[in-house]
Amino acid sequence: MRSRHSSLLAALWLSALHAGSAIAQDEVPAQPPATLIADRVLTDQEGQLRAEGAVEVYYDGNRIQANAVVYDQTEDRLTIEGPIRLTDASGRVLLLADQAELDRSLSDGILGSARLVLDQQMQIAATEIRRTQGRFTQMYQSVASSCEICADESVPLWQIRAERIIHDQLEQQIYFENATFEVAGTPVFYLPRFRAPDPTLERATGFLYPRFRSTNKLGFGIETPYFIVLDDQRDLTVSPAVTSENSKTLGLRYRQAFKNGELVFDGYYTRDELEDGDRGLATFDANFRLPMGFVLSFDLETVSDRNYFRDYGFDDKDRLESAVELSRTRKNDLFRVTGSYLTSFREDEDNDLIPRYVLDGQYNYRMTPALIGGQAEFQLSLLGLTRTSDADVLGRDSVRLSGIADWRRSWTNSLGMVGTAVGELAIDAYDIEQDSRFNSSIIRTTPSVGAELRWPLQKRTATAQHILEPVGQLIWSRVTDKPVPNEDSQTVEFDEVSLFQSNRFSGRDRLESGWRANLGLVWTRYADNGWDSTVTVGRVFREGRGDGFIPGVDPSDSASDWLTTIKLETPFGLDLINRAQYGTDFTVDKNALRLDWNTGTSGVDLTYTWLRESLLENRNENTNELRLGGYRQFNTNWRGDFEYTYDAENSRPREAELGLTYRSDCITVDFSLSRDWASSANLRDTTDFGITFSLNGFGSDPNNPRRASRCTL
């Protein structure tokens, strides 16, 4: 705002000088052209140039209005007679004053009864404003607030009265002397001196707004972050926190930006009476852009105990994964290699028996063969797992290297039928240690071929367009009869997308084998009134029985469950999606329903999940869960959010959260209330209440955008 104000005031001088030819053209500083409009422009015998009568100056898309502008060549001063009004191109008011006197350089001067608006956020009204050294703006007997202060309105929500306010435009700081902070016109506390960043400053050393929190285990607590700017690329936030139940925490956040990346470190050290010994959490996130399009990223985390997440309001994780990844993505190829370290807090998992060290790599290359056409892809993948236990079977270590080459090509005939041929050859090589049930070295070869036929049929009615598409796939593959350990194929995906895939297991250790037919029917309706719907029905049939793909609960069945998916979109913001699996006797094995309703000012989302117990999918009991969430924007200032999760299988709630936010042009207040019910005896139920507030207008805030003035001036 400094350069804009200086240029705008300079425009008054330049416009007057141009109109009266008071100085030579080569003495006029280089400035954008300005236009002066006035009823009269006069030059008197005393060397004064005067423009008067509804004076307007248009300069750089902005406008200055005044009663008169006078340039005194003898005194070398510029006088502006008010009321003075400075507005930008959108009509927002930047400056109001009764009168102004400036020297020739415009670096020094006085404005009387002025109101200054900094970056369209912070307003400062003063009986007198002095401009010195082209840098400092001193405001006497002043009032500052980011609440919009209009002449015909009552006292703002908050304001700071000060004997003097100094705005340092170079350092982007505001200094207050003998200041009183008032809420709704009532003095709350007195500060002899304090400093705050102006609205244009993004980073400055100083205290951040405190955070207040209360929990059933820790009592009432306060956190007072202190932000330290180390240089243009680095900063540090120190956050001491204490609670009424003798909990003391020191938080540190270090950030550094590089030319080719950035890193963030977060650490928390705690002493309390909930657990024996020291407690804490540390995370490290970084990514760097390397030559030749590679990206190196780090995502590291460690915690003293799982209860620390719940006690101190972090995401409640039951597993931690620290990973380092090198990747590159280009038009026709993908490269990725990830090294991970896992820690589990689950009651049914022993950290000595789960894979603690994981190396996962992948390379994909896609091409179009010149002779046979279509699309071919080559994939090379690596998976290495190491357990810390030395026990046989339970402490198994393994490495798998896989090479996969596949090809597909489609044709369309005159009836609109689309036929596709596919072929694949996969070779998996295993090296296994500490498991006497398997050979130490295994090579497995899996060839696959298949054909697909789709026939999209379209019909147009008076109100909608209908598309009916039957799909049939016939696929054969043969997995060599060499047993291998199952490390990465513990889950099966069976939905409208995986229905037509050759392998529905999540990894390479288990593969579908033999003949199978994937059959499905997709009906889509696009209505003119906005009611769109899609229904998918499908089933998988396979040759014989065994331990291949079984998307159901009966491993002896040669056919899968029936799969149905229903999607509905409405013109008034309500969307529905339902995925379900039905057994041969049409009993429900899986059902997932999601409803979303969003109007822009209100929203509700409902999710219901039912999963029958399945040993094949490592699910020892039924899952029956309901989740309800939503928000309501009550008006321009108030917003509420809520979320509730209920475990119907065990007849108990799991989580509940309630949030309320008040945001205006001058203040933001966030209230939060949450309850987390423990899922095991090793965890603690937690009730958490938090409140944070901030005075808008001090420092840059991207979450509180500028708003046009509501004042009538």
C-alpha cells in the first residue's frame, strides 16, 4: 500500500503541474499518466496553481476526489482541501481525510482528521496523520480495528485506542503506544507498547494467537505458540503448553524452503501423569525435485505410545508407517521405489511378527507395437519384507521380483459391438527365508489370455437418454502349482470396476487361475431434468473349485456373489451410491450405502456399512457401522459442523465431533467438542473441548478474503 499511496498522491501534483506548465517537462518524474478534472484551474500572481470545484484525479485505475488542490511554488508544498476521498478501481475506499499538506518530494506531510485503510482490512482513524522519511506514518489520538467502522454505525466489536500508532511501511509493522484494547466499547486491558504485523506481512517473529483446550484426562490447558523468522527460507515455531492436570508439553515446528523443495519437522515432548516416562511425537515431511524429473520424498513419524494420539488431539492411528520414496512420472512410463518402516499398535499384531521393513518398487512402460497394434505395457515390480523375529514360519523374510508383459487391442463392427483381445505373461521369482514350509527359491510363471465383448445400445425418449451395455469377458490363466507365501493379497476388491479385471487380488502373491467368465449389465439414464442414474449388475463364474478368487463367503461355490451398484444424482444436490453383494440365496454379504446432500449452505452425508464376517478376508466378526456428518452455514458469519459414528454390531458409539465457527471481517473464533470412545481396554475414552480465536487484520490471512466496503460515505 505504501507505493500505491505515494503514487496516487504524486498524481495530484503531476496533474496540476501538467495543467499549469509550472515546471519544465524534463523535471517531471517518470510516472503513469494521470487525468485531472476540475471546474476551474487558476494561476495567481503569488505563484500558486489552484484546481477547484469537484476535483477528480484518475490515476492507475484509481480515483481521488477533493474540493481543491493547490500547489504553492514559493513554499514548494502541495495542499489538498477536503473532504478527500481515495478509492480503487472497484470503488473500495482506501483513504479519507479533511485536508492534507505535502512537500515537493511527497515523503513528508500532514493529513488532518484522516482514516486510513491498510490492504482493505485494517482501518485506522486519527485526528492527525504525519508522513515522515517516506517510510513512517504516525497517527495521533487514533483508533484501529479490522471491523469496518462506518460513520453511522455503533461501536465495532473490537478496537484499539492508542495515543500514537506508527506504521512502518518498509518493515510492514504497526507499533502501538499507550494502547487500550476494547470489546464493544468496553476497555478490557491496557498495553503501554506492543507491535503487530500489518495485513500485507506474511511472516514475522512474534507470538501467535493462543489455543485453549480442555479434556477429561488433562483438564484445562493453554498453548502459546511463538513464531521465529530465521531468514527468507526458514522459520521455527516454539509452542509451550500446560494443563491444570500437571501436563507440560513443548512443541517445535521447523520449516525450510529450498530452490527444489521443502521440508517440515514437527516434534512434541510431554511430561504428564497419564503414562510413566517421557512421551512425545515426531514427524518429518519433505520432498525435493531432482534432475531428470525425479522426486524424492520423506514421510517419517514416530510416537511414544498410541494413547498419545488420543490424549493430545492428534489423528488416532493404529499403525505408523515411515517411508522414503523416489519416483518419476512421464507420459509413457512410471518409476517408483519406496522403503518403509512399520509399527503397529493393534492388539492382535506383534511387532516382531509383522513386516517391519518393506521395500516396494515398480516400473511401468507403455507402448504401441508397430506390427500388431493395440497397446502393450511392461511392468517390473519388487517387494521385499523383513521381520525382526528369528522364529521359523512366524519370522519369515521374503523378496519377490515380478515381470509382467500384457497387450490389448479393441475392434468395433458395423453393429456397434466392441471386441477386445487381451494377453499377459507374468513371471514371479521368490527368495524366502525362515519358513520351512516353502522352498527357498521359487519361480512361478502365469500366462493369461482373454476376450471381451461389449454392445452399448442407446435410446432417446422425450425426457431422457438411455444407454444399455451388456458386457461379457472370458479369461483363462494358469498359475504354476508352486505354493508361495501370501504377503500382499490379503484383501479382495469386488466392485463395478474390478468386476471386469483379470485379477481382483490386491497383490501378486495370490492370483486367479483357470477359466472364468465375468458377466455384467450396465444401464445408464441421463434425464433432461437432472435426474441421472446408473445401475450395474454382475457376477463371476469360474471353472471348478479351489482357493482362487471367491468374492463371497462360501469357498465351495463356483460362482461369485451377485454384485449390484446403484448410483443416483439429482438436480437439488442429493447423490446416492449403493454397492451390495448377495449370495446365491440372496442373503446380504456386503452392503455399503452413501448419501450426500449439498445445497451450498447446508450439507449432510450418511454412510452405512455392513460386512459379514469372513476368514478369507481376515474379518473375524461382522461390521455394522453408521456414520453421519454434515455442516450448516447459518449466515455469512456462523458455520456449524458435526460428525457421529456408531458401531451397531457392538451397540456403542465410536466418535462424535461438533464444531462451531464464527468468522467476520475482524475476528475468527473456532469452538470444537469431541468424544472418542476407546475400542479396547488399552485405550482411554477421551472428551476434548477446544477454542481458538484470532483478530483479523494483523498479518496476511488467506482464509479471510477481503470484502468490499459496506459503508456509505
